[in-house]
Amino acid sequence: MLTRFAPSPTGELHLGHAYSALLGFDAACAVGGAFRLRIDDIDGSRSREAYVAAALADLAWLGVAWDGEPLRQSERLAAYQAALDDLRARDLVYPCFCTRADIAASLAAPHGSSGALYPGTCRHLDEATREHRLAAEPHCWRLDMEKAADVAGDLPWEEQGKGVRLADPRAHGDVVLARKDAPASYHLASTVDDAAMGVTHIIRGADLIASTDVHRLLQALLGLRTPLYRHHALVCGADGKRLAKRDAAASLAALRDSGVDGRALAADLLGGRLPTGYSLQKA
Ligand code: GLU
């Protein structure tokens, strides 16, 4: 059994991150499994080294110990490129030249697609136009979702203790797999890395359950093993809303600085006892 905690170093960790890391660490300890850290730092413009250091200090303060060196996504770009090349060779991705404004405008058009899904503007560009624009314009790479979902067929995955579900990747439309400003999207990097790390159990917040539709599809397309999943309840503040990185009061660094005992807090969180003003939203 191997699980992981994968913070993005774009802000301070808060009580929700602590809860997630503790559930993973505790689950690994319970069966003599491994617990690894991954630093999801592919977004170079928002990631900060200071947040990496703070996250490691927060975890140590909570009594969470990890196996081996943390894996850094910024050092894994070649693996993401190889996965993208594989999909490209099978014509399952296409370059998209749309700006955010282009997409917003076509969605606002009277007969445009509904919802926030990508309207498919660049899906059927002819080869010559595509080649020409590829050389000249910034672009991201999108999955041709209909084609990919057809190739993959049924996509069962298991929510631990709750049974088998079928992923519905079509609900996400032509998702971005490589961004204009970053070599891989969260979906691609996370799926490739979870497999490369040998993750057997993914324990993460219920806010990420929809992503599992896309991750399960990518596993099928790339021939990767499907782990077991556990999407846990989210920690909410006094307003009943789930915590965000901007909620400074709930930051672990703030609690650490105010003299809170990290290990006692960890035991409380694992026991479902949250500090006053915080609660768990049922998953
Ligand atoms: N870096 C992602 C986040 O912080 C990790 C999500 C995951 O556990 O898959 O939301």
C-alpha cells in the first residue's frame, strides 16, 4: 500500500490540508504501507519555494513523516511530454489556439454550446492550418474527449468502502492536458506521477472527485494501473464554506506560531474533533 500527499506550493497549508495529509499518513501507518510527498509545482508562475519549505515544516510539526525524497513535478516534465506525445501519435489530442476571450465569446453566442465546456473551435482545423498555426501561435493541447472516451470504453473505479463507480469523462469536454504556460495540466501530471510513484491508494478531498473521471480515462489511454480512491470530507470554516488558501486564520503556519501543539492537533483531527469554528462537511 502506497499513498501520497501532493500539495501545490501556491500558498500556506491550512487545516484541510492537515486533515488530508493525516488521513493518508494514518492509513499507510495502519497497514505498514508507504506515505510519500509530491510537490505539485508545475505552475512556475504561482509556485514558491518558501511554501514548499513551510509545507514540510507544517507536516513535521503535525508528526507526519514521509518516505524518501519528495517528488517534484517541475523535475518530471519529460515524463509528461512522453505521455502527451503518445496521445498525439494516436490523434487523441489537438492543439488549441483559442484565448480565454475567444472561448467566452463563442460560449456567449446564441447557438453556442451550453455550460462551461470547451466549444470545440480548434478540434477540426485542417492539417495545413494546424501546422501553420502551431509554428506561429501559442497553444495548449486538448484531449479529443469523444474520441478518447470511445477508445477507452467503460471506466470502472472504486471508492473505498463505497463500491465501484463508472467514470463519466465526457461531462468534462475537451480538457486541457498541456497548457500554454505550463508543460502539463494537473490532470496529466497527476495521473502520470501517481502511476510512476506506484500509488495504490489516492486519499484526497471530495472537491477532487470530479477529476477522477478524467484521471481514470487517462489511465486507460496510457495503460496505467487504476488505484483505489478515497475522497474525504472537507474542512469548513465558521461560514460553512470549505477552507481556501486565503483563509489565513486556518493556516498551519499561523497555528504553529501561536503555540498550538501539532501532534495534539493531529490526534484531534484524526478523531474528527476540529478546533472551535471548524467542521467537516460530509463527503
Ligand atoms: N496538488 C493538488 C492539490 O493541491 C493535488 C490534488 C490530488 O491530490 O490529486 O489540489
